[in-house]
Amino acid sequence: MSRANALPLPVTPTVAASSLPASRTAARSRWREAALPWLLPLALLGVWQLGVVQGWVSPQVLPPLAYVYDTLVELGHSGDLWLNASASLQRVLVGFLLGAGLGLLLGAAMGLSPRLKGLLLPTFNALVQIPVLGWLPFALLLFGIGEPLKYVLIAKAALVPVTLATVQLFQEAPQRLVEVARVNGFSQRQIVTNVILPAGIPALFTGLRLGFTKAWLSLVVVELVASSEGLGYLIVYGRQLFQLDLVMAAVVIVGAVGYAIDRLFDTFERRLQRGWPTGGNR
Amino acid sequence: MTTVAAPTWSSATRGAWVPVLALAGWGLWAALDETPSPLLVSPAQVAATAWDLLASGQLWRMLAASLARNLSGFAIGTLGGLVLGYLLSQSRLFERLVGPSFNTFKQVSLFAWIPLISVWFGLGDVAKVVFLSLAALVPVTVHTCDGLRGVPPSLLEVARVYGYSRRQTLWEVMVPAALPTLFTGVYLALIYSWLATIGAEYLLVSGEGIGNALIDGSEHFRMDLVLVGMLVIGLVGGLLNLFTRRLERRLLRRYGR
């Protein structure tokens, strides 16, 4: 560990090798670079499998790897996977669109009118302190256990970061640019659409992304507590039957979907930043 | 639109309008609505329930139980996160070994771990603290790693020229330079772990805590209890928030930034 510790500069060891068989060392170290990240997961899986085979833990506490794999395949074959995943995705999409849309409106309203902001923002900030799980019993009594409950809670989770990001967008608008626009006789609307929005798009996107992450997190929570289908329900169902293979398979799916969505946002964000020359220009 | 606020309205009183009006409207509605409904409780009833809980000491017991869990989980998670973040930022080997696994791990929605934790650790305090530490670990690790990596190389070079030892470099150069980012991680960890405390009490039902009061309230159709619980959760969250901001400002001032 101490070898690479001297300076945290991104100097790869491949650069340092300068002797004749450099290409071979380079290839070998590149291979090692690619292999290293797999070491830990493989070791964990190995210990897991070993523990099961040797009977250190009962299969009820830690099911054999093969079971989890079989369960995953079976879920895919029987169509249960698609049924539950699509239920979850639909919930998260509807909730997110509702929450993000409302958040954009609310944030823009507060951003445009300082008076409204003074009126609403303190209350908003106070309500934000209560996490989704705090709202859950309240919403449960109010809306019952059906779909609206899920939409409302997911929308609430997405609403908060989007609203705050939108308010900030107006607050941190590049004053110099706004002044120039004003001197040039831009109307208020022109200033918003031509100056403030373009400059703030990346920040706004970060807010939307955070909103989606929160929405996904809340989805799992809501489905864990109150649902009869969905990925979170699969987890609870497996837990109730003490089928840990099902629980783990469902956790893997939840993780994979979350990861895929995150990647998607990442690619989109990068493309957006490339195509938006004014973005970094504060 | 961009005019300054009217001088007669200070910002504090203006912010109070909405809650006051909402409270008045709620009270009026509760007073006028004749049909008895367990959902529509009057503000007075909520206040009475809050007072009962306070006077009987039950609220303090619940709050103490929740906070004790919250803080122990937070402390363990933060400590682990600081160490993990340091190692990830300083050792390339460690980063290659653990980094990708960690990044995958943090993608899994936190609450999805609860059923597994409940099988492995039961429903008691151990399981809750494990869950809370996980909640605190992730943001601290990410921000510690980012912060330490973001220390300007020029500062490190100066430290090297002056012959600082590794420890001196860490405490006198890197930590002060990375302090704002480190603090963001700790701050997020505090918020996450409070959220996770409620979640743990909600999903690993056993023992006493604020989250359990919420469940009781919703199971017995007692909206007043639910509202008191929400109020307390919000208040504690707000206070933790405030406290951390204060601490952050003081620390930053002390390090002369």
C-alpha cells in the first residue's frame, strides 16, 4: 500500500517502466489493473460459497449462490421479474414526473418573485425536515394503501431537490450577464429564457438527477411498507417466507436498475454539458 | 418583480404567514366539521397529545432511545467512512481493489438492505445500528475521498519541500484544505442517519422510539399521535441541521479559512 502512497498524483506505474520489454510490462500491469477490482467481490463470493459448502452457516441465513442464481433465472422465465419491475418503474416514473414538474413550477415561481419566496420558503424548508418515512403514516391515513399513496410519496421525494435546485438557479444567475442583458434592453422574460436558463441548465440537471435518486430510494421504502407488487414487495415477500435467495435476487435487481438509471443520467449529463457552451461560464 | 421587500414586512414575519394561516384554517375546519372523523383532529387535540406525551415522560424516553441509536450508528459509520475515504484517496492499489465494489454497493437503495439485515442481525438494536452505520458510511466515504483527492498538488509539494512527515502532511495540510468537503460528508451522514433511524424503527419493528410512535398512531388510526411524531422528527432533524452548520462555521473559522 505504501508503494503507491508517495504522492496522490495520477501517475500510472506503466509510465515509469522504460526498459526494452516495456510493452510486455505495460500489458501485464494493464491486465492487473483490469483484474484488481474483481478481487474483492470474487473473494467475498468465494467465502460465501465456502461457508455454505462447509456448513458454517445455515442456508436459511445465507442461501447458496446457486440458489440465488436459480431464483434470478426463474424470476426472469416466469415473467414475475418483468411484472414487478414494470410496476416499480411505472410508479417511480409517474411519481418523479409529478414531483419534478411541480418542483420546477414551484421553484420558478419562488425564483421569479422574491415576495413569494419570502412567504413560502421558510415553510417549505421546515416541511423538508420531515423525511419520507415520517410522511408515510400520515399519507397512509389520508390516502389509504393504494397507488395514490405511492405516487404522492415518490413525488414528494423528487419535488424537494428539484424545487431547491430551481430556486438556486435564479438566485445564482450570473449577475454580470443579467446586467448586460438589462442594459441592452432585454425584457424580464428574455432575461429568463436567454440568460438565466442557459447558464443554469447543468445545475438544474443535477437537481433533477438527485430528485430521481431520491424517488428511487422512496419507491423501495414505500414498496417495503405497503404494496402487493413491485421490486420492494418481492423483497418483503421473500423475507416473510424466509426465502433469502429471493430477497437477494430482488436486492440485486433493485441495485442493477438503480445503477442502469444512474449510468443513463450520467451519459445524458455529459452530452448536455458538451452541447452547452455557456454552461460553465459563470 | 425584482424590487426589494417592502420595509414594513421583515422576512421573518413574512415567512410565518403561511404556517399561521394554515394552522388557523385547520383549526377552523376542525371546529366547523360536525362529522366525527379519526382523520380530522383539531390542533388543540394534537397539542394535548403532545403535552400528555411530554408530561408522562414517554416522549423523552422515545426520543432518547432514537437519538442513542442515531448517534452510535452515525459515529461508527462516520469513523469507518473517514478511514475508507482516506484509504481510497491515498492508495491506488486500495482504490483499484475496493473502489468499484464500493461504487456498486452504494447504488443499491439503502433500505433494500433491511430485510437481509433483519435476518442476519435480528430486529433489535444491533440490527438498527448496523443499518445506521451503513447509512452514514456512504456519504462520508465519498466526500472524504473527493476532498482529500482535491487537495492542490502545490500544497503537497510545499509540505514535501519543508520535509513534513506523512502525519504532519495529513493533519496540517490535507485535512485543513479538504475540511469543507469533509464536512459536507459528515453533514449528509447526520441527515441520512436520522432518516435511517426512522426507517429502521419503521421496518425493524421492535423496542421503543419515535418511529414506533408513528406506527402505533397509524395502526390505531390516531392522527394526533402521527402528527406529534412527525413534528418531533422534523424538529430533531432541524436541530441537528442547525447544530452541524454552527459547528462547521466554527471549525472553518478556526482553521483560518
